[in-house]
Amino acid sequence: MTIMKSAIIETGGKQYRVSPNQSISIEKLPQNKAGDTVVFDKVLLLDDGKELKIGTPYVEGAEVKAVILQEGR
């Protein structure tokens, strides 16, 4: 397992740059609620500080895990 410094993920037809412990707002994820862990497997770019991996279109085997903090409108 590689710990990343930053990544670019794709969800809901949009791309987001994410880093550890960062909060972002994204489109609603069906059948998920606050407290659920979500795995994003559409990773376009992965930077661990030593190596930059760019997907074609996605980085093979890469995933980003996140916890839903709250639901909004």
C-alpha cells in the first residue's frame, strides 16, 4: 500500500484533487450516508512524493478511501 500525498479522482462526471485529511464536497453518492466509507477506484493521477503515476485513463490498482462526513443539498 502506497500512502499518497495527492491524487486526482473522478466521480459524478467531475474530477477532484484530493489529499489526506482533506474535506471536499461532491455529488451525492447513492445508498451512502454519513459515517460510511467510500472507495473511489477511478484514480487519474497518484503522487506519493517520490513517484508520479498518471493513468491511461486510470491508474491500475489505485484507490482512494474516504469517509462521508455529512449529507447536504
